[in-house]
Amino acid sequence: MNATFLGHLGVWLSGMFALVGMVDLAMARRRHQRGHALILSALMLLSVVASVTVMQVALITHNFSLSYVAENNATFTPLIYSITGMWSNLEGSILLWAILLAIGTVVIVFVYRSRAADAVVQWATGILFAVVAFFALLMAGPADPFVRAVTYSPQGAGPNALLQDNPLVAIHPPLLYTGFVGATIPFAFAMAMLITGRVGEAWMVELRRFTVVTWGALSVGIVLGAWWSYQVLGWGGFWGWDPVENSALLPWLTGTAYLHSVIVQDRRGLLRMWNMVLAITTFALTILGTFFTRSGVVQSVHAFSTSTLGPILMGFFALTVGAGALLVAWRGDALRSPVGIESPSSREGLFVANNILFIGFAIVVLLGTVFPILYQAVNGSVVTVGAPYFVHVAAPASIVLLLLMAVAPVAGWRRATPAVLWRRLRPIAWIALLITMTCWVAGIHRVVPLAAYFLAALAAGSAVRSLAGSWRAAHQRGDARWRAFTGPSAGGMVVHLGIVMMAVAIVSATSFVSRQEFSLARGQSAEIAGNVVTFDALRSVSDSLKVQTQLVVHVNGGTIILPAITSFRGRESQDVATPGIDSSLWRDVYVTLDAVGQGTVSGPQVASNLPTGSVAIGVTVEPMIYWMWIGGFVVGLGSLLSLWRRRDS
Amino acid sequence: MKRPLFIAGTGAAIFIVILSAFLGTRPAADDVTASSPLLGKAAPVATLSLLHGGSVHVGGPSPNITVINFWASWCGPCVTESPELSTFAWNNRLDHVTVVGVLFNDLASNALAFERQYGNLFPTAVDNGGQYANACGVTAPPTTYVIDRSGRVAAVLVGAVTASQLDHAVVMAQ
């Protein structure tokens, strides 16, 4: 019994149980029985768990008889990076996806076990089984994580250096994949409703509690990815509009639209078909994103793993999403609501505006991501779509979204007039104006940041106003005060506060960033944006994993940070510039060690001209960027709070 | 009776199938091997200093197959190929294949920033005065030379390369 055999066994069994589950549901459907979905999905999950266990044991014990372990692990890899090795490459990522999807399937089957004979539940479960079967098929064929290694170095190759530099790799991918898997559940139910023709039911509303959690996971996953990039890559930024980042952002945009439009369905019974379209689209974008990331067709700075998955993924995409579109065509017109939205300034009217913005934003991002492929197909030459294209769209869209975040929470359902909105917003608007004027007095005279701060203050005020309302309500009910922050609407307002923090962080860090390269001799200081960095010492530090040329830098005479050039064992030929960051709520000073003076070469290059003993450092000062990570945490907290049901509801 | 959703849904389904067929059949890489007067001849020999310190000897007989990539931070296709080169360098680091970047008409500070941003997994050398690029006949980045163990030029690839192209070129140079 070896790892290859056991791993394959788990993969094959999971695929088999998924297929048996589909057949069992089809037979149960015909005979109007409940079927055996619970036991079959549990067996399916157990099989995937077995495969994951085999992989984890192999990684932790450095069992290089598996090709995947030999390529992504080494004898000296620390435990945490052995564990995270499972998702540091394509095959293992598919395994992670499969286990999360299997868990999701079991949860859905278990929660709706009392309705197991319901046609919608049966179809939805069948579709979830089908998606698991697809992932099992990938692992059985083109993305096999359990290939036996033919030859390997006795100490293993070790993980990619960038993936063993920061423990955030332990949580960022699983959260992201939870978000992707979470998109499968509403998709399965939307398809089931369209297939059965029971399109009038409120499944989308009922599923909202799952989608809020997985949306929260996706949001936090994206922010943690940005944080990882900020702390590891050493370029001082956090978002590059790269196809891989876009593929996580796309389902987030449509998912966010969906979470809002589902509320309209819940309160007013409108937008039912639209919600199904959004559920299908969000799922479609997760598969398309996987294609962008994993096919090798789209050139990306992240595409560390390329494969032959492209045609298979696109075939699956065409089958599922094409079927979804055909079902919408077939059933859709039966569900057109006789009533419409009565007033554009009502809450549902504003939610529709929010949806249009999010979808428009998503289309623009999608176009920018696909454009290089289209261009290459037509012209034969290679182009890249850079950040400016995306920023041109993202900036105005975000400004309008902030405005909607300010206005929508104070708008009533059905009928609302601008006059009423203004009356409710007026006190908040005055405070926001006061804050903006303070910023003006403090020396910020640029229009876009000022407008963004004003709208952010307005949106935050609007959220606080709602939370204050539920605080009073909790008091009147005699509930504990913390209960005021629980439930879908209060949780949503906490999420809004998190988004506002992130918006302020992004605007401040990108508008008022200072960046400069200095060459310093020992003891010398450099000043940038009111901060003084002093080169104290240069030393060599090594442990069992890495060798670092470490710079000791004092920031403003106090904090010591240690930017370094790091070389990991097993991959000495490549250095990683590890930044040193002095973080505070107000500003980050971000220092990278660019070069150590050799004093030998002449030429125009800064680094080559450095005298021996001097160093070239890059210093970036970014105001308020820390609020980005706090905001991400608050978004996650808000989505968890929204799960908590009030006793009275 | 008007059935707008029927039309929209059917249209969307057709679009999805066409899009999938298009994307699913995209080649992962194009063949961009170029003819060059240096092909089959000895590659120019030089010792170049590396961005992060130290030096590298290129050309001449070597136990390794050498892949020399001329790049610059201002060049768009260099951004595109950077992860591919890194992937290739990483996958072949134990197989007697060396990847060396050579900076083409660029400042070291810009190159270092580029390396930080894109996480290059191979060392890059400074080519003062563009002497080595001139000797190789490179007119624009990115251009990639594959040099076999005897020091002869086995392949010249003009434009952004992919890991699979390099794999292919290295097999040819064995």
C-alpha cells in the first residue's frame, strides 16, 4: 500500500460516489422517494478526506515517491509550509477545491434532509454531485496529484520561495476557494428551480445565509491575498489588476450584486429571474477564473502552474453555463413580474443601480482580462492590458458605489422621495462635510481624494445611523446590546463599515504615496514624506531554511525594521527581496534592500555605482494602508454577524 | 407574444458555446523560433556582473545548457514572459539548465523594481554599454538565446517566450 495507490483510490471512490449519488437521485426522483444522498455524499466526502490525508501525510513526512511532493516540498521545509504545499501548485489546489466542495455538498444535503424528497433539493444535490464528479475526473486524468515520481532529488525541490516566506499562504487560498465553492450552491439551486419549473420559489432568499458566509470568505481571501502580496513581493503595492487577481475579483463583483438583489426578492418579490442569472453568472466566473489561472492561455505574472486543462475547463463551462442560459430562455418568461419598481429613489431602485454598477464593472474587468487573447488571435501579436485601463473604470465606479452605500440604507422600500432621503441624510452630510473641510485645512487639496473622503464619511455615517437604530431597538426589546449588531441588516452595515475603511485606505495609499530610491552609507539617513530612515548595519543571518543579507534600519530614530535579500535553501540561485515594514494606523514606511555596493562596475546604473559598504534602498511611504487589512477583517466579521439570528425573528 | 428572455437566454447560450470553443482551443504558446546568423555558431563569450552582486560567465563550453534572456523593465512582452521564464527556470533548476537574464538598455534600479514586482526566479546580469547584446545581434527585447553545452547557439526566440517553448528548445539543445 503506497501513497500513489491510496491517493488514487480516494479520488476514484469520491468520483464513483458522486456518480452513484446522481444515479440514485435520478431513480429516487422517478419513484418519488427520498434517495440516499446523505449517506452517499458523506461517503464521497470521506473518500476526498482520505485523499487529502494521504497528500498531507506525504507532504509532512517528505515522501518524495509522489511527484507532487518531490516538486513542492523538501526535507528541510517547515511543517506549516509542508501543509500549505498542498495548494501551492495546480494538482493540489484541485484537491483542496474538491474537499471544500464535498463539504459544501454534505452541509446542503444535511440541512435540507427533511426535504430530501423535494424535486428542487434533489436536482440541486444532483448538480453538486456532478460538479464534484467533474473535479474527481480532473484529478483522475489531467491534474493527477498522486503521480509516482520517477526520479527525484533526495532532499526534494522545496516549495517556490515566494510561497514559504509568509504564513498568510496558509489561509488565503482556502478562504478564496471557500468563496468559489460557495458560488456552486446557489448555482445548483438556480438550475434546479429552472429545471423543475418551480421558478417562483424563494430558494435564493433561503440560501442567502450560506452565500453570505462564502462571500465573506471570498472577500477576506482577496484582502489577505493583497496583504500577502504587500508583505512578500516587495514592490510596495497590493493589487496589480493581474488576470489571477481579476479572476477572484470577478465572482466577488457579481456575488456582491447578488447578495443585494436577493434582499429585493426577499422584501418585494422582485428580481427573481435576475437573481438566478446572477447565481449562474457568479458560478460561471469562478470556472472562467480557474481557466484564466490554470490553462496557461492567459499570460499572467502569477501563472506559476500551467497545464493542459484549458479545453476541459472550457468544455465544462460551455456545458453548465450554456445549459443555464438555455434554461433561462426556456423558463424565464414565465416569471416576469407583473409589478415593477415604483420609485427610482426607493431602496429597491437604489439596489438595482448598485447591480448595474457591479455588473458593468465586472464586464469591464472581464473584457480587459480577455482582450489580450482576442487581440493575439486576430493580430498574432502580444499585448498586455495594464492597470491604468482598470483604474479608469474602478475609480468612478467606486465613487458612485460609495454614494449608493450612503443613500440606500436610509431609503425606504417601495416609495421614497429625494426630499425624504435628504432629510434623513442631512445631519450625516453636515458631519461628512466637516470632516472633508478638516482634510482641506490639513492640506489635502485634490478633488478626487476629497470627494472620496466625503462620500466615505457619508457612507460610514449612514451605516452607523442604521446600527444606532438597531441598538435602540435592542434596548427596547430588552436584548443584550451586542445583539444590535447581529442579523442580516446589522451585519450588512458592519460590512459596509469595513468597505468604507478599505476605500479610505486605497484612496489615501494610492493618492498620497511617496516612493524613492536612496543610496546610503552606514550611519547615513534619508528623509521621505516626513520620515527619516537610518542605515544602521548590514549583517548576514542564516537558519536551516534560508540565508539573509539583512539591513538594520531605524525609522524616525525608533522602530527597527529589517529589510533583506533572502535566499532559500534549495533555490540559492534566486533571491527574494523581503521588505521591512514599519506599520501604524496612520502610515506605513516600507523599505526594501535593493542592492549592496560592490564598488567594481561603472555605468549609469544606480546599483552598480554603489561604493563598497553602501546599500541602495527603496523606501515607500503609504498613508493609512493599514486600514485596508482592518477593513478586510471587519468585512469578515460583518458577514459572520449577519448569520446570527435574533431571537425574535 | 414577445419573449425577450427566450431570445436573450438563447443568445447567451450561443455566445457561451462560441466563447468556450474559442478559449478552449487557444494554443498555450506560439512557435516563435527565429532564424539568426548565430544559429549553430559559437555564442559570444563574456563575464557579466549580476544585479544582486557576483558575476556570471556566459558562452563557451559549460556543463549546463544556458538560456540567455535579454529583457528590460520598460518592455511589455517582458512582463508577459517573466512568469514563464521563472516557471521554466524553477522547473529545470536541478537539470543542468541555467537561465540568465541580461538587462537591455535599462537602469538597474528599474530592473530591481521589476524583479520585486514580478518575482523573477532567475538572476539577471548588467550589460554595460550593451556590448553583449551587440555581440549577440539583439535589437529589441525580449530575445532569448539557448546555448548548448558546447557553447553553440541552439535556438533564438524573438518575442515573449513560454515555458513549453523553452522546454522544447532545451530538448533540441541536448
